[in-house]
Amino acid sequence: MPTKTIQRENEKKDIIFDREQFINTRELAELLHKPIATIHQWTFKGLIPFYKIGRDSLYKKTDIVKWIESKFHKVTEEAGAARKGA
């Protein structure tokens, strides 16, 4: 059975199940430096991994890190030079 821990400190909740930390939409927006509306759009379109609990969307930090890493595009020297017009 999953372990559930909720800690309240200045209205901040840490939700942990089986040592996995979940964050809410506002916290994810702050983490990614994006507007909350953008996070809502990405969630609605299924572009970002999330869990739905009632009306709330939760995001597992490890899933978000994997999602960000999957978006990584390495810039090679040739591509960099082509962009600069050199």
C-alpha cells in the first residue's frame, strides 16, 4: 500500500506516494517558468504527463524530468553555423 505524507508549511503541501513527489499545476508552472494557463493547455492536450485526481491534476517530478529530457535537442556545430548564416 502506498505511503502518503502531507506536510503543511506556509500552505505548501508535499504529496509523496512510495517516495515519489507530486506537484500541482501552480508549482509546475513556477518550476518551468511558464504561465499556469500554458500548463493547463499542455495538460488538456495530453502534451505533458499528469495524474488526474478528481478535478485536480498532479504531476510526478520524475515524469516531468523525463519529459523535459525527451525534448532535448543537441545543437551541433554545423547546425549552429547554419543558423548564424556562416
